[in-house]
Amino acid sequence: MWGTSANKGRGAPPAAAAAPRASIKMLIVDDSNIVRRRIERSQQFENLVVVGTAANGVEALEIFAKTEPDVVTMDLTMPMMDGIECIGRMVAKRPSVRILVISALADKATAVEAMERGANGFLNKPFTDRQLNEAIDELIR
Ligand SMILES: [Mg+2]
């Protein structure tokens, strides 16, 4: 209870201190099941909820429309529809979406093209847990 000795000297009542942070919805897109699971397990944000995973751009757009994620991790080399095209389509549908490209394609031209399509960050494979979490942190900050 507010005003009890346990709260002496604290600036805010317990209800405010315990207010939940709004959850952030994340979609993980990669044609490798291993990479998808790695991203899902390694991310360390309490308020981040993985609302879907997709193995190619076509599947990603379907899940994107259904789940309306705030954040997307996007592979580039995938069957059916690659990440570059998928980024453009997602951004066209919802410009506010934040997209982190996670790809083994390390050349500058690819990164520039992804950014031009609307991506917000680029992480090269292979990546450490720390690199992944720093990249996500920059994306949702
Ligand atoms: Mg791939």
C-alpha cells in the first residue's frame, strides 16, 4: 500500500512502478530454421513478443498482414521472394515498421539497397548474441 513504511522515500506509488511496458511485436524472417530459432532464443528483451516466423518473403507478407509486427528481422537470400523485395512491400504497407536486415551478404551495395527500400538496420551473419541484442536495441529505442 502507498504510504506504508515499505514505500518511505520512494518517488512513485507501487502501481506506477509496476506498470507494464507496452509489448513490441516482432516477426522473424529467414529461410533457415536454425537462424530463426537462434534469433528467437537469443533476443533478451522482456517486452518483445515474437508474433510469427517466416521462411520466405511471400510467407512473411502473409504473416505481416495478420500480425502487424512493430519490428521485423529480415534475411535477404530466400526462395519465393527475397528480402529486398519483401522490405519494399512491407514498408509500402506500413511505413512505421522497423526492419533489421540480418544477412551474410556483407557488401556495401546490398546494405545501401536495403536501406533505400526502407530497412533501419543491418547485422551481418554470423553474429553474436550481444551483436543481435545491440542491433535490436537500436531498432526499438
Ligand atoms: Mg537465407
